Amino acid sequence: MGKTLFDKVWDAHVVDTIENGPQVLYIDKHLIHEVTSPQAFNELEERGIPVLRPKQIVATADHNTPTLDQHLPIKDELSRIQLQQLSENCKKNGITLYELGHQYNGIVHVMAPELGITQPGMTIVCGDSHTSTHGAFGTIAFGIGTSQVAQVFASQCLLLSKPKSLRVSVNGKLKNGVLPKDVILYIIAQIGTNAGTGYFCEYAGEVFENMSMEGRMTVCNMSIEMGARGGMIAPDQTTFDYVKGRKFAPEGEEFERKLAYWRTLPSDPDAVFDKEYVFKASDIEPMITYGTNPGMGIKISGNIPTLDDNSFVKSLEYMGLKAGESMLNKPINYVFIGSCTNSRIEDFRIAAQIVKGKQKAGNVTAWLVPGSKQVEAQIEAEGLKDIFEAAGFQLRQPGCSACLAMNDDKIPQGEYCVSTSNRNFEGRQGQGARTILASPLVAAATAIEGKITDLAQYLN
Amino acid sequence: MEKFVKLTSTGIPLEIENVDTDQIIPARFLKATDKQGFGDNVFRDWRYHKEGVLNEQFVLNDPTYQGSILVAGTNFGCGSSREHAAWALTGYGFKVIVSSFFADIFKGNSLNNGLLPVQVTDTFLAKLFQELKNNPRTEITVDLEKQIISIEGNALSASFEIDPYKKTCMLNGYDDIDYLVSKKDKIEAFEALKRN
Ligand code: SF4
């Protein structure tokens, strides 16, 4: 029987197998940030265990950082201490850190791929569930808890049972205005938020083959929202072209040698998956969520369903919405374009296309938060900054920002926010905040109109 | 890690599905650099109204229900990888979570912190909620060695699954770090092979 992409990468990293138990899996790259690493460093120190492979770890500050005045000392004392501790821990252990203000600083899942740290066939972990993003390169990448961060520090390995395999195929061509974000929101709305639990997912089919690396990252990013530990897309010429020439990508002969290996990674034609879903691209429309989990999504022109279920009722109550109603024309005061789902240059280019020459609606506060310093620089270099600022959008400095509202970027109680992030949980963007997930295209149009808008008029 | 062998306690019913880690411990409380104190903020936004006023409707604030076993709706612990969720639950005093489904990362994090996730069927869960409703003093016993969860008088009893390796760890209070560090030779041999 043939092997899947996942099998090939996994099997190449198994150090040992415990009889009737988990396997010892080798980790190539370990990404860390300020929030989930301090307790792991403490743990090691208490036990007197050194960090085994500091050169395979890369650190960034992203979750808790301000998005204004990054050159000034951080006002929030606890955040400041967390960042200081990260710096000290990295220094003590010889770990590369792209701290606040560094030209390579950014959201961990944006900066690592753009620096060429993420490469096909690797195993990558990070104490963050959206590590699945890196799967876009044909990488086994997944989020881990802090105890596991400590395990990787100590041994560069993890004890894991091999997950089952799932394949989601989307065939055909996407309609105009349907973005990768819509594709993944559609998939999750169809199969539910725990359909992937216990599985590692491969995305296959024409839609993903034709997608840019940025788009593939958006899709893989949200694998965790259907419960899957991670998602992967087979590496192809698009992948190789993206990786080549990046700061930490292999060069010359080494690149050629790796390339030859990467080309062997796609799933064999006779590989069998434990579970399969197949969708048609032509069924997918621009999407929007109405509830408090990412599976509660509908096409933007659709109506909220009517369900007789406690969780559903509770969720609509929180959102201040009614079963059966349409989301169109709902007034919106906050728009957030950012997060590791949609804060890459492509996302801002798309938003700029809509915004160009227009003004945001008077009622809207629109935050644009680039995923990294490099994206920020690109926004400026390509003249997008001028477009956004002329339209009244606020371009802020890189970080996780209102995606999880750990810093000051919070959506006020009761307000709706159309957000390009990945989670619409209760209070995710601030206590009592109501999050509506959408693509950067829908978010930009919402900011211009001041209400949720059918994209049709923007697409011509 | 603390050992877990067997526990008998009353339970707290949290009849909500898809409880995500942002509810278990909201992000604004993740700024600490140690593992202490998270218990005070477990389910913070459900336990308190915005003004810091206790929400008396919420089950954790209902004196009728007490104990170190949390019985929760399906798909418990979905969302982020924050281990702070497990620290918040153990910090509050929970030792067992019963649900009909657990999110992957949360399950792993719990097991790494001596918090036992007991997965039961939807039917069992519904019956258990009913029992707790009928009699909040119902005692629940979780026996890890036998992998059995039951209530007083055995009116309700079921076996549950756990990875045999994880079971050994929980029973003895071992964790994965000790094991992995003991494999250093194999890890180095693997690295050498990979370089060639
Ligand atoms: S942007 Fe949001 S989802 Fe992504 S790493 Fe930051 S907090 Fe997590």
C-alpha cells in the first residue's frame, strides 16, 4: 500500500517506538514565543536539564506585544516582564530571538515561513495551536502545550501516538471573490469543529494546487478549528519557488539535494486515508460566521439556520443575533485585518484593491495589523500604506493584536467586529466582544460600507 | 507530577458543549511566567459579570454543587494549546474531567498535569447529568487502575480508555521528560544518521 505525505514525513522522524505505546518523534524546528515558554524554561532549570539543541529553536515576541509605539518601553508591567523573561531565557540558552522591533520580528507563523525557516518535509512544533499553518509547505507542524515545550527543549523529541489520516479534497475552480479563507470556513461549516479530532489532514485537489503559498497557509492555519492537529498540502513548484532564496533556505547544491527529496513527498496514488471528504469549488461562496465557534458559518448571502439545541441558542444570544435572519446590512463598528490567518502581503494587497480611492464609513474603526516587520515594510514599499491611510484605516505595528486581545487592542463589550482572524469564541477579542470571521475582501468591504455587504458590487 | 490512582468525589455539572480554552482561562490572564494562581481565574467570564459581580447562575458559584470532578458537555477543551487551561482547572481543585469528547491538545496537556480526562459515551454523560440534577451529593468514583467510572450503588458504571503508557505515567506520577532524556543515545544516533 502506498504512503501518504503525512506517513512519509512522520516515518522519517521516528527515533524509537514504545511497545503498545507512543513513538519518539524527532523535531527539526522548535518555534517559541513569550506566553507559552517561560514555565517550560523554569521546569528545565528546576530539574537541572540543559536545552539540548538551542540552534534548532527560534524565538519571537508576538502575542502580548503592543501594536503602537513599539520603540517605547511597554506600559503593561506583566507584558513587559514576560518579554524580558523571554530575552533572558534566550540569551542564557543561546537561542536566536527576534525581539520586538527587530527587522524579522512578527507573528511566529508569519515570520518563520517568510524567512525560509519552514521547509518541506520537516517536523515543526510551537506552543501555539495555529502551528498547523506551516503544513502549507508539506511539513508536519502542530501546536503543543507547555509541558511538551519543555520536552522538546530537553530532548528535541516528543512522545506521540501517530494520528489517523484525513483527506479533504476540493475540486474545480473557485468563483470570483472566493478566497482561501472562504474555502476553509466552508469546509469547517460542512464537517464541524471536531470532525478532525485525532486526525492529521491533507488538503488536496485542484483548488489547493492552484493556490498561492499565502492562501495555503490561511487554509492550513485553520485546520485546528475542525479539531485536526494539523493540515498539510503536498509541496510542488509553487512551494519550491516560494522557499528558494529566502534567508534561511538551503542554497546551491544543498537546495538541489533537498529539492530531490521534497519531490518524493506527495502522497502515493494508492495511499489510503482513514477518512475522506470531497467538495466542489463551485459550491463555495464568500463566507461569514454568525456564532461563537468557527463552524458556525454561512455564505454571506445566506440566512442563519434555525436549530433546537442549547449551545446554539446560547451562542446566538451572546452574538445578539436571531435564527433565520440574514447577516447582510448588519451595522459593524469594528474591522480587524490581521492575525496569522490573514496578515500576509497578499491579504493586504487584496484589501487595498477594494479600499483604493474610497473612504471607510464614519462609524467604523478599522485596524490593519501586519503579520511581521517584513510585511509591514512591504506594505509601505508597495504604496499600500498610502491607500489605507487615505481611506482612514489605521495601520498598526506587527503582532497578534486583536486576534486574542492580550494587549490593548480589544474590541469593546457588545460590539461586532468583522475579523480576518481564526476564532470567534466568546470574549476572544475582548470581554463581551462579538466576532464575525470573514476573508480580507469581506472585511475591507465591510469597513467601507459600515455594514456587512454582499461583495457583488465590488467584484466588477 | 502528582500520582492518580483512584478518586471518589461529588461532581460539578457544566452542561455546556464546545467549552473552549478561551472560556476556561481568558487570554488576558496568560501573562504570568509561572504556573501559580490560574485557578482563581478559571471560567472567569462565566463566574463573574463584567463588574466583578458574582454570576450566581453559574454552576461553579452554586453551593449545591461541589467536588473535584467536573462533568462537562461534549468537545471539551477545544481551541488553543494553552496549558494554562489545565493549570487553571487543577489550580481550582479539579482532578478529573468527564466529557463525551475532548480536544486533542487539551487532553495531552491534562495528562501531563495529573488531570485525568475521562471520556464516556453521550448516553452515559446524559445519565450522569441527570443523576447530578436529581441528587447533587451523588458520589462519583474514578478508578484509573481498573479504568472504570461509577456512581454510588453502581447505578451507573462504565469503562473508559486511556493510552497504556499515559496510564503508567499517571499511576506513578512520572512524566515524559524523564523518559525522553533517558533516550539521549538513541536521539543522537538518529541525528547522526540524518546528517548523512
Ligand atoms: S495571531 Fe492569533 S491565532 Fe495567530 S498566533 Fe497570534 S494569537 Fe494565535
